[in-house]
Amino acid sequence: MALRRIRRLLAALVSLFALASANAQVYPSRPIRIVIPQPPGGANDTVARVFAPALGDALGQPIVVENRPGANGNVAMEAVAKAAPDGYTLLLGADAQIVINPHFYPNLPFDTLKDLVPVASLVNTNMVLAVNPSLPVKNLQGFIDYAKHANPPLAYGSIGNGSQHHLVMEMLKQRAHIDLLHVPFKGGGPATTALMAGEIAVAFGGNSITGPAKAGKLRPLAVAGKHRSASFPDVPRLAELYPGFEVTPWLGLFATAGLPAPVMEKLREATSRALGDAQTVERVRRVGGLEPYSSTPEEFAALLRAEYAKYGEVVKAVGAKID
């Protein structure tokens, strides 16, 4: 009797594996949803809508972009982490959401490194440190000197508490021994608007700051990446004044853990084709401050682990907290 039950169980398991394999073979057979942890207009949303046509063509199904903002991206991440692992619900997430949020929210009902699996890196950006042109500084050293004597402290903006923009400025405060007042905003657009209006004196930003800075409405002082920016080739890197001070934000595509290997392979092939599409690349660069970012699955997974550890130390060192 026991042997018969074991045989039935094995037969059932074989049937389930066969069904899963068959489903993977026909994937995708319906529209695919990409969940965005921001309102329309944010960087994640913009990049999703740039890549959606090319991904849809590569996969042969429409890509539906769904905005689910809330709790610094945790609402969207939870929705994908707890979705069926079938490749029909994906997340377009930023590094801050994946590798920084867990250090601010220790009781999340999901694990960003276990319940979400990286499909592919998509883009990265060279963050720009910019000031309102009314500030009497012309370069990074001039800003540091001015900030050291400002009373009350100069106000700086970020796209929200716990964001990379917040942490990088706190890191600069420590390296430069200056005091600044943090003013969080709900996204890059509102922060940039406040900077142009003079409501804050300085901010780090990506594509939201690139356009106004190129138009002369903001003054770029430094970039945070490993290389100088193609948009601002004459603007120095932070590392030129503070060696080793380098930060390069990225956006990537993620799926629910447990995704069948054939489905993952199709998604990675489609993403690779989209990243190699000249029209898509040009659309990415037209956004301003963004560059296509290709990596192998192993490289991207290693980056996630390294940055998770790095930002854990940064959060502790700067004492940053979510209000």
C-alpha cells in the first residue's frame, strides 16, 4: 500500500513538472505586466515605457506598465515578490529599492535578495550635484567652503528619505565636514522644481536635473560616477576631490523567485535584444543622464550582493533614518 502511494505521488510530481515545462515552452501567451514603484513620470516609469515596445516585440506580447507607488517602493516590490512565479508579473526596480530599503525597513514581509530574482540590468545614471545659480559658488570646492560658513545650514533636497540621493549627500557631508539640512521630496521632479525656485540650495539628481542644468537653470558642480558625464564633460567627478567617492545608480528588471529556467532565459534574451536595439538605446539617451547598462546575470547578481552590503554600512555610518 505504501509503495502504491509513493508511485502515485511520483506520478503526480512528474505531471506537475511536465505541465510547468509545457507552460514554459509556450511563454509568453498573454500580456506581461511590469510593475513600477513610482507614479508616472519617475525614472523607473520613464525607463519602463522606453523599453516596453522593444521588449514586447522581442517576446511577441504587449507589455503593460502598472504604477504602484507607496512606502518607498515596498508596495510594488511586495506585489511582485508574492506574485505567481510565471514571468507575467515583473518589477522595474532601482538600486535604492532593492539594496537600500531593507536597511531602513527591517520588518519587510519579503526579502529583496531572495524573493526577487534579477533578470537583467537596464540603465545606469551619473548623478549630478547641482546648485541654484543664485548661490555664489562656481565649483565643488567653492561650494564646500561656502557651506562650511553658512548659518543657518544650506538646505538640500532629495527624492525621499532613504533614497540614494539622500544617502550620497549624507556621505558628502561626512567626507567634506559640512552641515546641510535635508528636505525630502516625493520624486526627482518636485525636488528639481524646488531647486530651480531657490527653495533649496543644492541637490543630487539624475535625469530630472540634466535638462535644467544643460539649459543653464541649474549649475552642475560635480558628478558621482566612475567616469565624467557625457552630458557635462567639463564637470569633475566627486572622486577627483574625494578619492574613492563613487556612486552609480542603476535600474534593472526583476521577477518573482522560483521562475522556471526556460522563462528566465526567454526574458533575458528579450532584454538583451532590447538593449542592443539602436532605436531603444537612442530613446534611453534622449531621456537625459541615462545610459544603457548591460551585464551578465552573474555580474548583476554579484553587484546586488556587494551594494547590499555597502549600503548597509553607509546607513549605519551616517545614521540616516526614515522619518
